[in-house]
Amino acid sequence: MTSKELDFEELLKQYDYKFQKGDLVKGIICGYDSQGVMVDIGAKTIAIVPEREAVEKGEDIEEKYKKGEEYEFLIIREEDEDGKFLLSRKKVDFAYAWKELEKAKEADETILGTIAGIVKGGVLVEISGVRGFVPSSQLRAKETELEVGGKLELKILTLDASQNNFILSNKKVYDDSAVEVRKNVFSQIEPGQIVKGDVVRITDFGAFIDLGGIDGLLPLSQLSWRWIDHPTDILHVGDKIDVEVIAVDHDKQRVSLSLKNLEPDPWLEAEKSIKEGDKVEGTVTRIKHFGAFVEVFPGVEALLPHAEVVEIQNSKDCILKVGDKIDTYILKFNPTDKRIALTASEEKTTEEGQSEE
């Protein structure tokens, strides 16, 4: 082998690399272009760090990455047709920041966060480039007293990288006995109690109520005796309400609440006013494939089976919809189980009575 062939073989060895997407690599800044930062990672061609993966808005790219200095990067795209790799510095910073947050949570340390936004139900904060959420129930100050750009001392409540879930508390910083407070609240709370609370979060399935150190769940079914489509129909974040404790799970530290139990049970009143065979005018509240629910007494729904719905629609040449008022007859009434069956025909109530005899 000639000396030239040997030189060429040595040159090839310098580029015998196996870089791939997801690898952490070290690289030296060798310049800047319209795409971003040019980095030498020891590949055949210069790698590129796009501006979006290098700096935050407003940062000077040449000031942050000095020519000739070495940094760590993550390969986010393997070689393209020109042999160039695409790198990210932001993702490296994010990974290291997350590790630091995990250490802070483990040590129960206080960290400083910058308010990035004030949203319904809490505050968005940023710590070392990672965004987290502080629920209203975990804020000492009211959301209206806070402003974007302000600082908050915080402690981490939950941290889950796989779900990108990062929940913090401003209260816990000033109350290191938060666990003891919860224990004390749970030791004093019991089913049947009427307690005051603040609505701190609303979901499709109900609302969470801050009872002074613990959040209780007020399910959709416990909001009202009347049919409610969504909790926001009657509740808003920040509302102060009285609720009844209906269940306490000490092991899981969960509390279930009811708002409708503070109102008179309409079924007891309906029992005094309604009997089987009665003709009643009601309002359609829901329509399902098996029939329609009709409010026949304030807070009391009855079921009109699908066949009866079809009968009414055929007789009136219409399609029933929510909000329609219709005349029906009480076919069966079971106040104990809170169930009423309706019929569109008075004759069927007579037939039902005769069959029972």
C-alpha cells in the first residue's frame, strides 16, 4: 500500500462515526449562518443547531454561543442528503433542568419560579425553561394580585416527565406542616357534616372544592336534583359554597361532597302530588336511544320509553327535542328507587292497573 493510500485510510478513520438520532454529543462552535449555529461534532460535515433549538426569543445567538467553545447537544435529526446533522441545545438544557427539579422535589427544596401566565384555576410558572402549574388552591395570594413576570417561591408537589406533568405549590413553602394540616382536617371531617369551601377547579365530571387544606370532589350527579349538562351551568372557579360531606376515604385521602343534599328532596314532594294514572305535563330534558327523560315535577325526571316517544312523534307529526313540553301519563311510580315510567296513552295506565289486580 502506498503512502498516499495510507494517508487516505487514516483520513477515513477520522470519520468512522456512528452518530444517530437521540445521541448526546459534544461539539465546538465554528460559526453562524441564516439557519442558526454551525457546530463541529466530528462528522463529515458541519452540524446545524436551528435558532429555535438554540435560543429563547430575544436572546442573542452569538452572545450565547461563543465561537471556539464546546457545548453538549442532542441529535434530533440524522444526516440529510447533504450529510448534515440537526442538533438541539434546548432539549439538553430541558433534560438537565428536569433532573435538577427531581433533586429539588426529593429534597423538598424551595425554588424560585417566574409567572408566565395567569389562567383559569391557577398560574403558569417557568423554572429553568420548564413550565409548571400552580393551582389556585396552592396559592397564598389571589390570582388577581399576581402579575406576569413576577416571582413566586415554590415547592414541587408532583413531577412526571412521561406525562410532562409539573405541579407546584406556593402555599407549601409557607406551611411546612401541610401534611399535618391534611391529617388534622381528615381527623375532623366526617359524613353528614356541612362545610364551607372554594371552587378551585372544574372538570366535565364535577368540581373540586378546597375545604381548607384538602380538595374534595363534588361529582356532577351531586350538583343538583335537576339535570345539569356541565358543572359550569351553576358553578364558577372562585365561588364560595356550602356542601355536605357524603363520604371520606382516609386511606386514599379523598372526600366526596354533595350540593343537592342541601336542598329538599323533590321526590318526597312529588310523592305527595303524583300518583300512577295521573296526566302530567313535562319538559324533555334528555333524549337517548332508549327513550326520553322528562321533568314531570321540579327536580324529578321520568322515563318515556322509545316506543312511546315514537307514538307521540307520529301523532303530532314532529320530532321531539330537548326543551319541548309534552303531555304524558304516569305508568309506574317508585319513589323509593326514585323511578317513574311514563306512557303516551291513558289506556295503558288502565291496562297496567288491571294486570296488577
